[in-house]
Amino acid sequence: MSNNDYELVEQKINNILKNKKYDQDTIYNCENAISHVFTILTTFTDKSKSDILNECNNALIYYIEFIKQLKDNNEIDINFTEVDINTFIFNKIFKGIKITI
């Protein structure tokens, strides 16, 4: 799979999050998390290109849902770090995936 494939995903992430008016830090952190998903799936699984891109799209959806829930519940004083958000996303994506080494 080429970097060009991931660049399309990255562009999609950027466009969606900018349209939803997320700040640059949130966009960067989302791109970083999904980049890790892409790299791990590409390197350590035998998933097809379309399956990997689909998982990256799912990771974007999970990220947006997580952030949206934080914004919707802003009256509750809970602080999540990027590690917490990434752990949630990785758990959703990698659960049940067979890693090949």
C-alpha cells in the first residue's frame, strides 16, 4: 500500500475536522492516531488495502464520536488525554484482529 493511499485518508480527516471547526491540536492528534492504525494494520496484518482504509475510516468515526461526547458533556469535569482517546480507538479497531509477524 502506498503513502498516496494514506494521504487521501489524511486529507479526509483534515477536511472533516476543519468543517466541524475542531482546533489544529485536535486535528493533529486525530491524524496521528489514525496514522498509527494505518501503520500497524499495514505492517502486521494481512488485511487488504480496502479493509485497512475502511478501518482508518472507522477510527476517524470513533475519534469524532469520542470528542463529540466530551464536548456534549462539558459540564462534567472529566479530562481525557490523547493516550486515553487513542486507547479507546485502538481497542475498538484492534480487538479481534489477528496480528501476523
